[in-house]
Amino acid sequence: MPTISTFYGILIRMFFNDHSPPHFHVEYGEFRALVDIQTLEIKCGDLPRRAQCLVLDWAKLHQQELIDDWDLCLAKQQPKPIEPLL
């Protein structure tokens, strides 16, 4: 599972050939979540409030890049790195 961005101890990842709807996986310590790219909602899992806010702010800024990376992963190609939240 490629890591496409890392910031503040948060890892953003995507699986190759993953199921719909388009989404990304978040890891933060022992916490895990799955975020829908189109709605920017956490579909499963849990994150601390601060981490959740950071991830959703980042995703809003990079929504088109996330969609592009989703398409690359579906084609079993390496996704492009996305700038971290600064």
C-alpha cells in the first residue's frame, strides 16, 4: 500500500485496485480510518479530533490530486506523492 503523504505523524495511503467509492486510508498511531475522497467523510474507523481536522483540511486542498492518485492505483500504477500539510 503506497504512502502518498505524511504530516504530523499521519500517514495517508491508498491500495492498488481497491474497492469503490474512491477513498484513502489514514494511519495515526494506533488509529485507523478510511476517508471518502468525494464527500471528505470518514466512512469507517476513528481518529482523534485534531488529527481528523488536519486530514480533512489536507484532503480538501488536494481533492483532485487524490482522485488522480485513485485512478493511478486502479490502473496498478504508482500514485504520485502529494504535498503534506504545513
